[in-house]
Amino acid sequence: MEMNSLTRKEPVRKVGGFIEGTADKFSFHGLRVYFRGPSFKPGSKSKTAMMASFLLNTDVSPLFPYLNAVADRAELHQAPLFIRFLYKDCFCVLYPKAGIISPVEDRSHARAFLKSLFSFLNDISSRRDEITPNRRIHKRVSVLNILKLLPKTNCGQCGLPSCMAFAASLSLQESGPEECPHIQSPLREQAFYPVYDAEGNLVSTVAININTARSADRQNKEEASAGSNVKDRPDVDPGNVEEANESLPMPLSERELEVLCILAEGTSNNDIARMLNISPHTVKSHVIHIFNKLGVNDRTQAAVWAARHHLI
């Protein structure tokens, strides 16, 4: 087990989760390296075949808004609370007291990478007075829902080779809706403003409508759209399921397939739990197993995989 020593000065006053006048020293322990995904074959040395998980010596969540401001491709999520970002061509996911990195070559590579990563984290912690924190919460929209807005002609006017590629880019917030000339104007726009307590912790949000023209007709359309999200989903063709599972080194279970089809619609873990009458913790475990079996890193990639195999 690896562990870096935690050094911290005598606390003076806590401000926004940090100890005022000190620099938190973040470190890791409990490093585990394991194979993931269908890219792994016995004897393979593929760099994408392994990932690593680890534990944190202390709650690192107060650093998330600062990471969100400076890290490459940062995504701050709220339920559950975690941040995802790219560091030195490696995807990193940090929860308050645990983390995951992928891909790694082996245990030695993972250990060396984590030392560099934690040097990066401690540097941000020491410079937080110089960084304007970004507390914007990332909310990803399903690629398939975005695809409904597009002409599906692969015209290339957005600069990408296909409508599916643009939908994936827009879901990742790497593109904007205005880059596709075929997307209609929005029916409603909202800005969500944060409300913080005295210590700088987010306690609530206030949503304000911007440039909207409310009408009974639009309200009916919104209600109809909301109702369509909870309608029964069509059954999946058993032949498609069999063919999809044959492409995997380990097949999806019936429950994992059910969870995959629901999460591909952009449904949260809590909503999936309510729909299937299981706990959010159980849903989270299913999602992790699905990602590992498919060899993907996020819900968007899982949804695209499901669409390509005609499961949704």
C-alpha cells in the first residue's frame, strides 16, 4: 500500500472547506490496478487495457471548483459529487475520498502517474488564492436525445464528419448548438445561479428564465414531452442482445442490459433506482460493471455502443 505523509499546519479557521493560512497536502493510498474492457486479451500489453483506483487521505472536494477552472476537459458533477478531467492524456475521476485513472500500463506506471497528479493537485491547492473557482455543474445530455434535433444527413456544416459525431461532441460540451444550422431555436432558456452559505458551500440554486415567451401552447408541449420520458420502452430484439453479447469478453446480464438501455436515455442513477425499485448504490454498481464490460469511460460512450448494437 502506497501512502504519502500528510503534513498540515495548525488550523486557524475553515473557509470554504480549506484551512485558512495553510496548504492542504493531498496524498493517496490503497492503489489497485486491474484490467478493464474488451480491449484486454491474455498477454496483451495494450495501454488501454488497465485502470487504477485509489483512496485519498482527506476530503479533496473543496478543491473541485479550482480544478474545474484550470484542468483540461473538466466536468464537475453534483449527484454524486465528483470531478472528471484530463491530465497528461489520462482521464482522472476524483470523488471526495477516492479516485480512478485510466488508462495505465501497469502498477509502476500508475504509481508514477499518481505522484505527478498529486503534485498537480497540491500546486493548485497552494495557488487557490490566484484562481477564480468555477462551480458550474456539468449536466450531460444523452447523445441520442441530441440526435433527435439533427437532420441526420451528415452534411458536415458543423465541421464534423457525421451527425452522430456532432451529437457526441455537443453532449461533451465540446461544441455548441449554434454550430449546426439545422437546430431550431430553443423554446426556453434558463440560467441557474448558486446560493452559498458563509463557508462557501453550495446550498441551493435559483433558476431564472431568460428571453422566454410563455404560452399555454408551449406549456402543453413541455408537459407532453415530460410525459413521453416515462412511457414504456419497446422490448429489445433478443437477436440483437445475443449478437451484442457475443462481441464482449464477458456478456451483460439481463439486469445490466436493462440499466444500460435506461441510462442511454440520459436517466440519472436515482431515477433508474426508482424505476427498477432497487437502491442507488446497486445502480451505481451495475453502471460500473457495464462500463468495465464495454470498455468505456462514461455514459455517452455506453449509449453510443448500445445504439450501434441496436439495443436502443
